[in-house]
Amino acid sequence: MGSNYQLAPYGGTIMILQMALLQGWQGAIYELWRERNRYYHDGLSLPPVRVANHVIVSVENKCSAMHQLGSKRGLSIL
């Protein structure tokens, strides 16, 4: 009722949301792994806000790459 999303046939909006969640999850796991390695190997640690920013940038980059490779979902995730 209060949602701005319109469900497309066969749940198109739900598929886009699932893809966005998957990209966010993968980006978070990757950046946490990098942060762990940075701390383990270099003894350095980034502030949580900076790690979160890295996650957002990696998701944006992945979506842009998907769009450039011809995927219709790349821009809709952003």
C-alpha cells in the first residue's frame, strides 16, 4: 500500500531486490575478508564507516560492470 514498487509479472521487482541483496552480501563478505587480511598482514585497521563505504563502492562497480557487459539488471540494482 505505502510501497513505491510495482510488482512486474513473475515477480520482477522481487528478483531485482534479491539480486541487490546478493550483491550487497557478496560485497560485504569480500570487504570484511580484505579488512581481516589488512589487519592480519599489515597490523592496520580501517574505521567501520570506511569499510562500509568500500562495500557500497564495490557493489556500485559490480553493477556498472554488469551494465557494460550487457546485463539488463545492472542499472536496476543501483
